[in-house]
Amino acid sequence: MFMINLIKFLPFLFIVCLNTAWIFPKRLSKFESLNENQCVSYSGASIFFDIVILIALVYYGRNEFREIMSTAKKNTLFSRKFITHFHSVWNLLDTFVLIVGFLFCFLDLSYSCMKPTKTSEDTLKMFASFFFFSSWLRLLEYARGIKSTSTLIRMLTRIMSDMKGFFLVFFFLIIGNFLLTINLR
């Protein structure tokens, strides 16, 4: 079952990488070397890949919803088992990938239909980077099933869980620094 899920995930990861790391930046950038036909082909390819990614996200969302409902007692959303589903880092990562992926695809599709602004372009780049990074992190979830990498992944998750307090303080410092930088401009 693990290898089947990995084989299903690898094309999704390839399409996400292709769209967010190659086609998406080319479409957003205003290169003088690109003529009108190249810009249209990048937009068409990006729209096509966004739709393929949305279809894959619906599939993964359905699987995640089934997993949530199978852990919930009597299929109710207010049971304790529903909340315990999200105690696992991997389940949180799956949910994060779904949310950020849907937001990125919908924003990218709407961006291709409207006149771009600097704010919308920056927002889209931010969601693209979160989606790209979280999709790669999700590959670590599948690396747990490979004998040679499972020990390393278990060690990484244990270290990260032990560093929760540090990450919380670090997060507040980063946010504070970000707000200070914005206010100084």
C-alpha cells in the first residue's frame, strides 16, 4: 500500500515542481526575450497544470477526509478522536498542503484572468513557495516507509517535537522583526 501511494504521489510532486518552479516564474516575469506567443503558451501550460493539480488535490482531499472520518468515533466531527487525528505532524502537513495547494491554484487561475498588480503577484509568489516547499516536505512522509530512511525521518520528527518551544519563540521573533521592518518603510 505504501509503494502504491508513493507511486501516485511522485507524478503529483513532479507536476507541482514543474508548474511552481519553471512555468509559473516564466509566466510572471516580464522578460523582453519572450515574445507574445511564448507568453501565451506559458499561460496556457500554467492553467493546464493548475487544473491537473486541482484534480489531484481533490483526490488527496477525499482520501484525507476519509482518514479523518475513519479515526472519528461514529463519524462525528465533535469527537475527541477527530482532534487526535491532527496530533500527528504528518496529518497536519497533509492538511496544510491541501489548503495551500487549493489557494495557490485558485489564485493562479484568477491571476491569469485579471490585470496583475504588484500585491497580487507577491501574494501569488508567497503561496507558490509555500506550496512547493510543503509538497517537498510531504515526500518525507513517504520516506518513512523506506527502510534505509525511516530511522532518519523518525529522528528528525523527534528532534522537531523536542524543539517546539524554540520554534515558538523563534516564530514570534521573526514576526516581530517582520512587523518592525514594515513599519520602518
